Amino acid sequence: MSIPVEFDAVTIERFWQKVDQRGPNECWEWKASKDRKGYGKFGRWRDGRGFTAGAHRVSYEIAYGDIPTGLFVLHHCDNPCCVNPKHLWLGTARDNIHDMISKGRQRPYKLHQQPGEKNSNSRFTDVEIRMIRAEYVTGLSQRRLAAMHHTSQSQIHRIVLRKTWRHV
């Protein structure tokens, strides 16, 4: 189920004024406000309330109609600021992830699951984890260890109880 979208002529004209329309098969670049990932942002009104919508989503809606609830508007061209309706297609969250991985914009999920310091999100090394556990055994409190290692007491708690970093 989707919320019906209706655009008046003024809104449509205001939208296309913010687009650099090149050839019919080229990317049409959004010239106005963008988010930190490069996707265009367009201010809209619905039910008397203003909100910001993705410019690529608005372009899709103008060209093809409503976007069913739960679906994403994806780019064939892999250009976040492109709003050419010919470059846009609907897909599920799974389609979006597969598209992202196939285009090399994200490492496969399994690489994020690497244990310990091999994980790109890790804040500690294996040596630091051993040190934290050794310091805890000597009687230092979890709160003091958290302050020493610039982390939270709850993180230290998970480390010393081996709820995390079990492999070390």
C-alpha cells in the first residue's frame, strides 16, 4: 500500500528547475541541496506538512506514479544525484543491498563479521583486550578501566565477561 502522490504544475516546474537535463539517456544531475551521500533533497508538502524527500524518489513519482510502501528507488547509473527517470527502478531492500555490492560500493556482509581487530569497526586490538582483562583481574574496576581505555563501562563489562572478543 502506498500513499497516493499528487503533484501540481508549480511543484513539478519547481522540481525540474533544479535539474541539469542533458541528453535523454545521460544522467540528469540534481543541482540543488544534497545529503552527505550525494542524493538530492527536495522540499515537499503532504497533508499540510512540509518534509524533505529524495529527489530521485520525486522524479520517479512524477514520471511513473506512486512508490509502493517498502520499495526503494534504485539507480541503474549508480549516480546518487541523477534524477533521470530512465535511470531509476524500483527494488526491495534486498535488491538495494545486492545492487550496492555488485557495483563495488560496499564490502560483502561477511567481511563485516570478522572477529576482533580484523573488523573495520573495531576500536581495540587483541593486545589491548588482553591488557584490559589482566588489569581487571588485578582489581581495577570496570568504571576505571573504561576511563583508562576511553570507552564505556558496559563495553568493559562485555569484554571481561567474554561476551565480546571471545576469540582472544
